[in-house]
Amino acid sequence: MGAAHNPVDRLAKAVQSLAMTGHGTSLANCTRGSCQANGIDIHFLRTGGDKPPLVALHGLIGSGACLWPLARALEADFDVILPDARGHGRSSTPASGYSYPELAADVIALIEKLRLDAPIVLGHSMGGLTAALVASLLGSALSGLVLVDPTFISPEWQRTAFESDVAAEHGQLLTLARSDLLVRARQRSPHRSAEMLELLVDARLQTSLSAFEVLTPPNPDYRELVRRIRVPTLLVIGERGVVSLETAEELQRLNPLVCPELMADVGHGLPYDEPGRLGAIVLSFLQGRATFGKEAARAD
């Protein structure tokens, strides 16, 4: 995996400008930006304003734009920054460097480059594990952490994901027309909004095969990462998601700063299926995080 000049990768980049025109999705209230950080160009969307900064990290085969519906639920209270991970969206696609430590280094460099003061970091799926690693490294330099069904999985599950045909399937899908991908997406997820389906299809078209190198074992030890977190942390899981309620409760015992929240009737795609509902949970937690952090620290 990961040849930078793979013809399928070139096809993905060729449709990039077409994919980013929006095709009915609404990104009108955000600004686009790009900065050099950690040796690559990182593209991001930003809601802006004189508000506390919140950096939201997407999952594999996603992009910052895929979290835009969630950002709309948060933008009244936060300056939401939605970066594209390397190999995704409009960010650089280097030939290598797709491990979780390198993804976390990109985020830390972005925070430094944008001079974000005590940001909150939110992450979904791959972005959730990246966010946990960022928090373990930055400690109290963050003011809060939100993990949305992160890829907290066992070594056995990691090997299964790595040995699966998910990358090969992605390569095959990149040869299809955008309209065909939308038909397929509607059939697979008929409950998702038309806007979200378009955002996800466009994100797939912008995802390099190199990005799948993140599946290479081993992942960082998520239990050890959670032990090192020093800020109030919301862990949102879906009833049919990756992280089980038992695992969430175990992590809370490991670190009382972790506050689990279960969303019923939803799977791993929480920010895609229920962005408004998820946003309300995140807002409720973040508005009370100062009190929560003090109580959890005393309990520790």
C-alpha cells in the first residue's frame, strides 16, 4: 500500500477540484485556509470568531468538510477548525508518514502554527485515536477533549482491519463516477441527509490509497493514552459502535476525567447520522467542563 504515484491516486486527485465545488452542500459560513505544518500543507475549514478554539478531526476516508454539519451545532460557541488529515481532502499526500504518531504531530503543528490558545480537540474514529494521542502529549495545554467512538480496538481487531480488503475496495470505488458513488451511498445509508452523502462521497474521492497505511499495526495503546490525559474528556459511543459500554466504563475507572456518554440507536457514524444530537451532547459537556474537571481531579 501507499505508492504516491499509483494511477488510482492520480485519478482521485484529478477529480479533486470537481469534488470540492460542493454540488449542493452548504459550506457558506466557513472560511478555507492552508498552512505549512510538520513539513506538509494542511488544509482546513474554520468557522472563526472570537471564541474558544475547537479542532475537530475526521476519520479515515473522511475530510474536515464531513464534520461541517457537526460544526454548525457548535459554531455559535466555538471557533471550529476542521483540518484535512494528510492523504485526505486538500491536504498534502506525502509518500509516507501515515502512522498515528505522525498524524498527531500534524495536529500539534497545526495548533502551534495557528497559535490556538488552550484548544479543545475533538476526534471521530481515526481522528479520535489521533486526538487521544495529541491529548496525552500536550497535557494541560488543551482545555478539553472529545472522543467520538475512537478506534480503541484490540490488537486482534487491528490485524483483521489491516489484512482486510478495505484498501483494495477503496481503489476500485475510485474508478467509479461520482454519480454512481452517490447512488451506492444512498442505497447503503438511506437515512443520511443528501448533504452528508455528498460530503462523504467527495471525501472518498479525495482520499489517497496511501492514507490506509494508518491501518498498519500496532496502534498506540489506548489504555495508556487515556491514563495520561489531564483534561476533562467526553467519550461518546454509539449503541452499535466500535467502543463498547464496558470498555468506556473501564476507561472511566482508569481516569476519572473521562465521562462516557452512550447514544442509543446509532452506530459508528455518529457525526454523519446524528450531527445535531451529537452536537447537543458535546455542547452540554463542554459548557460544564470546568466544574467537571475540578470534581474529577478531587476524586483522583
